[in-house]
Amino acid sequence: MYEVYVAARFEAAHRLTGDFGSAARMHGHTYGLEVILRGQSLKDDGTLFDIGELKDAVDGLAASLHYRDLDEVPGLAEINTTAENVASFCWERLAPRLRDRGLGSLTVRIWENPQVYAAREDALD
Amino acid sequence: MYEVYVAARFEAAHRLTGDFGSAARMHGHTYGLEVILRGQSLKDDGTLFDIGELKDAVDGLAASLHYRDLDEVPGLAEINTTAENVASFCWERLAPRLRDRGLGSLTVRIWENPQVYAAREDALD
Amino acid sequence: MYEVYVAARFEAAHRLTGDFGSAARMHGHTYGLEVILRGQSLKDDGTLFDIGELKDAVDGLAASLHYRDLDEVPGLAEINTTAENVASFCWERLAPRLRDRGLGSLTVRIWENPQVYAAREDALD
């Protein structure tokens, strides 16, 4: 089994709704966005997936969230912007262009800081 | 599948018993403690598990090992304080409060330094 | 399930063959080499596998690639030196000495820089 991984960052504000203590106050993070693709075999050119193409997709997604209030982003404004939900949001944004490309699964990790992340991993088919 | 991750650190001394060369001498590490919870679905508040609660548990465990000789800690004093056994010790300390909470598995990684870790991963049920 | 992990680095040149934009030009990376062994149970001495022995093997492999043009290394000269292929090359170099040692799987990650890696994971049996 092979993996390729690409990382990006974005700086964004958010606040949680519910019993989350200080996280219910407006605050922000330098978010880390990590994306992993998995598949069983390499193509003839020795790649699982063109890392340059993946990097462009991940950088574009990060740019779309950079210097934003996540609670105002369509798709996140309706839900609690926990790291889990932000990871799931990013998963859904990336998955469509990755289907039917011979890949097995996609993982998206959202780091709120170097000590905390949440991730979503699911099959791409 | 979702994950949440929390990291902490502690500084401790230890020595290995057996044919481990210089690791059989009393020495120490700035240990890294990484904890990952996995589960299939999020709760209504958008969390797999409250990261704040997990962080409190992990920080408390790290504090209990900080500035200790691991070979004198009950539960470790009886066994070889390899990174694998320290990871397993931490796994057993954390697991009881995490059972019956809708989680699938728990991973604990113990870093002896930025180039070496050992981990234990097992189902929580 | 247990894991042990060791990391090393090497500095090497390479170029890709094919439609890879600037990566088709001769360039280089400070490569990160990460190796993970997995198995179901620990030995009586509290180890899955002697990390010192694993470190020696990984450091030796890294040294054999340090300050080299990967496209001239036997086993890589015949193929495209994508991160996936370099990971697979390293996997094949490490696996023989790790078989029949009670291990389940071996993962090798090759980082081209802190934002990009490719990995191969396969069973050791």
C-alpha cells in the first residue's frame, strides 16, 4: 500500500457553540491542514498520484480558508466549527476530484496547534 | 472514521535491563506522549470526544511521570522501561475513562527523542 | 498492536522523468526517512524489536544514499525517482533482515521536505 502526503497552513478565527469553556470565545489558530491519499499500486511513472496536483488542490483549499472567520464560511456556518467538523468539511471539498483515480482512501487532518488535531479518514469509492 | 489527537511532554530518567548497550546506563529523555482516539461518528456537537477533556487526562498522566525515575513508578518498576512498555503503561492508565464512550480504538505513542518512538494501539471495547 | 519508529535523514539529488514541471530539472532534497515496524506482541524484554538494531539499519541505509544522485543508484537508476519509488526501494532494502522476526508490517516514509512525503506499507511475511 502506498501513501502520498501534502501539508499546508491557514490562519483563521472561530468559536465553538456549547459547553466548551474558553473555546466558546472568539479566537483563532494557525491551522495545519494535512492530506493523505492511499492506494494499492503505482502508475507506470512511479507515482500513486501527482504530488504537484495534490499540492495545488490542498494549497487552494487552505487559501480559501485563510484569514477567514470559519463560522461564516458556507458549509461551516451551519455547524459547530470543531476540528472534527473542519476536517470533514475539507474532506468533502477535496474528495470529488480524487474519486475514480485509482485511490483507496483519503485522510484529512486539521491541527489547531502543534499539540491538537482532529482527522477524518474514509474510502474514496 | 474520525480521530482526535493530543500531545504532551514529560522529562524522566530510566535505564533498561538487558543487552541494550548504553541504554542500560541511567539516562533520561524529554519524552513525548501522543494520544489518538478513533471512532466512527461524531456527536451532535460536532466532536468525536471533547479535546479539552482528553487534554486534561493526557496532561495529568504526563505530570504524574514528570521528573521521575520511571524505574521507580508503580506499574513500571516491575518491568523493563522500554518505550513499548511505557506506551503500554500509559495506554492502560488512559483506557478506563475512555471505554463506553462510543470510541473504537486508542493509540499511545511514546517518543524518547524526535527520531524514536514506540506505540501501542488497541480497541477500547 | 505495537509499533516502533526510527527516523534518519539524507541529502540527495534527483530529477523526475515525465511531465512533472520543475521536478524534471536536476534538484535535490534533505530527505527524511521514517521507518515503522508493527507487531502484535512484545518479547520478554519488553521490546517489539530492538530499536538500536533498527536504528543501525536505518542509519546505514540513509548513509548509502547521502550525497548521492539517486538517479545513479543501482535499483533506482532504472526507474523514476519519485518519492513513492524511493520509499519502495528503501522498503525492499530493509525488509529482508526484518522477516521471520515476529513482525507484522513495515512502513517506510520518504519526506522530500516538511510538506511532502510518500510511503509504502506492506506485510513482512
